[in-house]
Amino acid sequence: MVRSPMVVSLIGSLAVSNAIPTGDLPLSEPVVAERMEAQPAVSYWTPPLKSNIQFVLTGIPDVAENYIRPKVGIYEIDMFYTPEATIRKMNELGQKVICYFSAATAENWRDDYKNFQKADLGLELPDWPGEKYLDIRRDNVFKVISKRIDLAAKKGCNAIEPDNVDVYSNDNGFKPAIVPDDTVKYLHKVSAYARSLNMSVGIKNCIEILGPIFDDVDFAISEQCVQYHNCTAYTNFTTAPRANTIGKPVFEVEYVNYTYTGEWSDDGVALQPELFKTKNVDFPGLTNEKLRRKLCNLDEPGVTVDKPYLKINTIIKTLDLDGFIMFCDGKVEKTKTKDVGQRRGAPGKMLRRSWVREKEWRRMGGT
């Protein structure tokens, strides 16, 4: 999702009331948090605190040959385009599946677009024709989104990631303005409904509301917290914010461009990972191993691959969010995928550009 600048005054107030770092702390700033007692067991699957993940949002995993790589244990895929049979097969292959869909924008190429009412729709997203913000305060919006959650359950998704809920931080056109508390109330309903169907729920970015939303989500996803110096905002997830709560996993994705002159195995493992040449425009002085160590926070005191920084689970991807994945130990694999004719806005445009900031997409070579 395109993320506008943070509401600094709001973050500051939440930092006081919920002990959330403001996001401007240096990455080496020490964070002290107490491990709290466990919550009662839940009936639905939740990701372990220390987990690995693969995001495949361009194309879908190809499991026709009865295998999948990498065997990370958790995949996030596009809920609309991925068939039920694929999701069921991924479960059979030992992979839990998080299903992605937008919960705060209406895309005119979706079959359920006609179910939104005129009053539900706000401004169109910049550069993305056919997609408009939703007024998440309206009952009809939740009614349509609940049908999407029904579809996720029917397909066998183990969890959902309802994206774009940081609508409060974008120029959405609604009056009175949508505020962060509206997102908290909305996600409370979304979460309760998904959990009633035995699916866990995640949140991406939205660091302004991490404290208030903690009880309603089971994991968090962060984009580029190294670049934006806000990894510390997620410590309340991994170490728990108050009594009677336990830490929850955070999945962090950082982006690179790469070239590779080595060979791949038949099942998608890079056989000579030392031949990867990687760069990131935001860290022009760093390449290859030095860049990987930076993106994985491996230069922080006491941090190792097995003991990640702030207990955050980091992977490295390209902005395409396709089958490529680099791990913090330098290993690289490529999930075999199928093209399913995804679209976003205009034909031929990549579906999942909403997953990253538009400025990042363009700066790192996206079209």
C-alpha cells in the first residue's frame, strides 16, 4: 500500500500510552521489554514467533509437480487469483497459507465491485486507474469485505492479510476525515469475523496503531523498516506490550535489485549464491554481502541469523514480489510460479504494486 508520511503527533501520543517507539530511533537504540505470561490457547492457526515466510504476489505458486520451494512453512499469496486446489495442495505440502486481499479499496475489475455503494467510494488511488478508497466506517463496506473473508475460508486459507487499511493516512476524499481509530474499530470487526472462521489475521505497516490493534491481529508485516528506521516500532509485537499478552511474529521484507550469473537447481535453488550481485538505491554505498547484512540488521550487537534483531523475521525480495527470495544467511531460492493474468488498473500492469510505496516502485525501476 502507498504509505503517506506518518502522523507524527499521533505516533507520539501512542508511544506514551502504548509504549510504542516513535520510529525515529536509530536501529542500534536498546529496547527493553518484559516477556509477559501466555494468553489462553486459540483454536485457529497462528504463526510461531520465529518463523520464515515467502511472499508470492506476482503469479501463483505452481504445485503441479507435487512440490514447492522454498519449504519455509508459510506463504502469502493472492486470495482472488489463487485457486482453492492450489491452496489445499500447499497445505498438503506442509505450507500454511496467508491470503492477501484489499480491505479498504474497491477495484473495478473485481467481481464484487458492483456490490459497493456510491457512498462507499472515495478518491481514486494516484496512478492506479479503477481503484478507489473505501469508507471503512460504512456498514456496507464491511458487508462486502466479509464476503471476501468467506471466500478465503472456503478456499482453505489459514490466515488473511487485509491490506490498505491505512486509508486514514492517504488523501481519500472522505468527510469527515477517516482517523486511525476508525481503522482500529474496522479491524476489530474484520478480525473477529475471520477468527470465527478459524483464520488468523495480520496487519501490514500501520505503525501508528500497532498498540491499539495488538489484540485484534496475530502477526504483523513490515516493509523496509531498515530504510525508514522504524523497526523498533515492532518490538511491542515481538515482546508483548502489557500483562497477559505474549509476543507475536513480525515478518519484515526488504527490497533489492540483482543480477546472477550462476546456475539454478531443477527445483529452484541458487547453486552459487556468492555470484549474486545486489544493490538498493537507498543504500548506494552497500552491495552484495554488506547490503544483505544491513538489510538483515546483522551488524547490530549480539544479532545473528539464529537470533535476529528484535526477533523480527527478515527476508529479501525484489519489488516484483515474484518467486525470488534471499534469506539472511545468503541462500537464495526461487518458487516456481504460474502466470494467471493478474492485472492492476490497466492491463499489463502488475497486480501487487499496492504492496509497496509508489515512490519506491519507481525509484527501484518498476514501471
